[in-house]
Amino acid sequence: MEGVGTSTAGFIGLAERGPVKGVPELVTSFADFRRKYGGYLSENAFGEYRYLAYAVEHFFINGGTRCYVARVAPGDAKCAVGYVPSQEDAVLQVTAKNPGAWGDNIRVVISPASKAKTQILEEVETNNGKKYLVKNAAGFHPGDVVVFTDGSEQVYNRIAKVQDNLLQFAEEFTVNVVDKNLLPSKVISTCEFSLEVKYEDAEEFYENLSFNPEEANFVGKKLEKSDLVTVQYIGQASDDAVPPFEELAAGAEKPVVSISLANGSDGSVASLSPADFIGTDNGAGQRTGIQAFLDNDVVSIMAVPGIVEPNVQLSLVAHCENLGSRFAVLDMPRDARKVQDIMKHRDIFDTNYAAFYHPWLEVFDPLDKKNIAVPPSGSVLGIYARSDSTRGVHKAPANETVRACVGLDVQFNKGEQDILNPKGVNLIRSFPFVILMVSLIPVTRFVTGSSIGVKAAIFPLCITMAPYMGRLIQSHMEQVSKETIEAAKSFGASTFQIIWHVIIVESIPGISSVICFATVAALNASTTAGMVGAGGLGNVAIRYGYNNFNDTIMYSTVAILVVLVQLIQFVGNTVYKKLK
């Protein structure tokens, strides 16, 4: 593996939506991931299988720039379905593109439309019946339903044949249809419909659709490019000239027809098995799970975040070994806290194409607004990519900072590290803020003129918080949809106006969460700053409590800090809900 680039990652895991088979899709930001695969999954519904979104997010936070994702879904997950006009008299069946409860939020709106209009200049008698010379036959095709109107009467018909500007209809008109005036009052128009698909901020619009399977505007053909739904025409073919929209509206006089899809299901996580993550090889374009990456030639590092089932991890390692150009980053079981437990899991594997990382990381969860433990593989893949792009492929990704990590699920000591590291288990260790303050003393003294006191504490506090806040704010700004920005550009907005009035405004709820998180982190760091004479609650707890063996003061200080944190969280959550 020496010298192989590690900038492009591959992830396999559960997601809210997205394709479950075929070539893994490219993701270039967490906002891009959310558009294609949805957001965070709840712990109650998905438990230990919910970590893909967090892994991808922290991949980008830690320096990753591109990754490919293969979605896994329970076998009993179902696609949401809707019928127009109703299930009993269905003409169209609209199905969510892929399974999941997300499809229940899809709305379909149908309205009448017409793509072609012309006037009839002459009736031509032929041996095969009457034909009609029109001014322009462009847009008229055999099988199309058309409507003739003279301003007071409407007559529907179906085109049987088109030759140049001569149209032949299934039924000859019994009314006078000829109009040679420059501004005609008698016209003939095609009868089609337009279909709009809406899901959250995503909208798709398809114009001038028909039920004519021979034409390019056939509804089934046009909707093949949809990212949200598939549409199937299941109506009964008829020789009667009935406009498509009238079929969809069931004859009722409605300006539009609207339906919402229903009965989508995420399935039961209890039905998931290692086989779902390993996947099946059904041939090119139909592979699933890990096997889907056989169709991808650019991924160099891979992970199945949070899945510690040996069969899954062994399959991922075998995949990397067989290809010879990929490397697997594996998570340890979260509850493996003793050296013997870690080695028991490690000894299952014998490979040079994988590495273990432990322990799990504590990060801020935007979904539940609290710190949670997540597997380290997503962050580590980001560090791999960062090291690859900044230092080159020959630099081992060691002694790197894990961004947006607020703590570790468990802290291992140096002795345990010395045992595990030679065995291929890479331990992530935390170096407290006090160490940073001590290491920055020469710089702090140069900048502030002192190494103790409030000024001496403010400088390392800024150094600590700035990159976290900057990166988290950036990640929220990147989640602003490209469609919103393009819409602002179309109205002539300048770059400054887009940043100030669109990106910042749309990001304010997320930025409020970042400020809440940063305030709690700064409070934590400021208590430590009491060790350099900065005062505050930390100094009170240490000097008057711990050093004087006064448990009352020490625990009272702890209680005050807990109350302050809860108050900050409450205010932050309230502000977020108001702004969202």
C-alpha cells in the first residue's frame, strides 16, 4: 500500500434515502450528502446503525474533499406509492425512487398543458378519407389527443397519421374547422399535462407529457431522469379521444390534481444482517453493499462506520486485499475498554490492508443537541485525505488533530497505547487544554506580555476555539442549497448580497447551534484556565476547594458549572427552534 493515494473515501451504511443498488454516488460536501441521502438518523429508530451521516460529516470536517457512498437498507423497507386519480381507478402509479419513509413527504401536482397549436387551412379529400392541411404540423404525432376550438365549442380527436403538414384523424370533423385568417379564431391544439414533483426544497418540473408511448414526451420516458420518483402508466388504452388530464382528474373540473405519496417504510433494523452490508454481486450496475464498489475505480480508503460485526469487517478487508489498491479503516466495538477485549477482536484479522482505530469520539449532535459518541472511522478517513493532500501519500496520518471532537468515549493511558499500537490498534488520545496553554507560554508571553492572568488565558482560548467554530460555521454554510444560490444569481444578486442575504440568513439556525456548542466548550476551557491565574470558577474549585480539602466548595462549583451548561443548552435550543 505504500505510495497509494488516500484522498478519496468510500462509505457503506444506512441512510434516510438514496439508491440501494448500483454504482456508489459521488459526494463532495456534507450538504451534497444531505441532498442525496438525507440527514441524521435518530437513535431510537436506528440504534447502532445510524452513524453513516455523522461519519461523512466528520470526514469533510477533518479535511476530506470527496467520497462515494453506498446505501444499505433493511430488506423490508418499502417505497412510498401514490395513484392518480385514485388507487381504484388508477391511471398513473407514482413510486418513490428508493425505499424509506422519506417518500411519504413527496407531493405530485399535475396540471393541463399543450405543446403545439396550429390552424387548419384546408380539408383534403383522399381515397383513404379526409385529411387536413395545417399551417404547421410540428409537435403533432400519431396517437396524440387534440382539441379543436372555435371559441364556443370544443371537439376532441385523436391523430391517426401525420405526413408533412397533412393530418389525418381517427374521426372526421363534422364542424367547419377551416380558418385561413392571419389571426385565426379556430385552432387545433395538442392535449398534454405537466407534472411537478416536490420534496422539501427539491422541485422537478416536467412539461407537455402524454400517454402516447411512441413519443419522446411519454410520461414514463420523461420521468426516467427524475431523482425522486418513477412513474408508470397503468391506465387502459382507449380509442376514444379523452384528454390525458381529464383521465387524471377523473372527469372532475379541477384546475390541478394533487396527490401525496404514502406507505413508505424504513423497514426494521432488526431484520438487518451482515449480508446486507456485504452486499450481493448481481452484475454491473446492480451490485449492493461493499460489492457495489467493484464498479468504482477511484476509491482508495473505505469504512463501514459503526459496524463492528466481524463478518462485515472481514469482507471489507477481503475486498481491499483482492483489489490491492484499497485500505480499510475499521472501528472497534464501543464497549471494548480493556486491552484483552480489544486484542480479542483484533486477533480475528491478519492483514496489511486495514487498521483499527479506538476509542469512539464524542461530538456534538445537531439532531438531539447534545454530545454523543460516534465511531472514529469517518474522522480518520478525513485525516487520511487531509494528510494525503497537504503532506503527500508517504506521510503517515499520525499525530494529527481530530477536528470537531469534544472528547473521547474513554481515555486510554500511555501504557495501554504502548501495548496496542504495535498490534495494529491505533489509539486516539486526548491532550487537555492545559497542555496547550503550557506549550503556548512562549508565544503567549510574546503576544500579551505575560504568561499568567486573564490575558494569558484569552490567547490560548482563542487559538483553541477559532478553528472549531470556523469549520463548524463553514459546514452549515455549505448546506445552503445550490438551487437557492442560483435563484439569487438569476435575480442579479452580487456576491456580497448572496453571502450576506442568502448564505448567512439561511445558515443562522445552524450558526446558533455552533455558538451554543462553542460557549459550552469555552466554559469548559475557561475553568481549566484558572490554573494559569485567570481566576474564575476553575480557580475557585482548585484553590479553595481541592487544595484546602473543602468538598463543599469544590462540589458546589461543579454544581454551578452543571447549571450553567444546562442554561446555555436551554437558551441555545430555544433560539434554534425560533430561528428554524
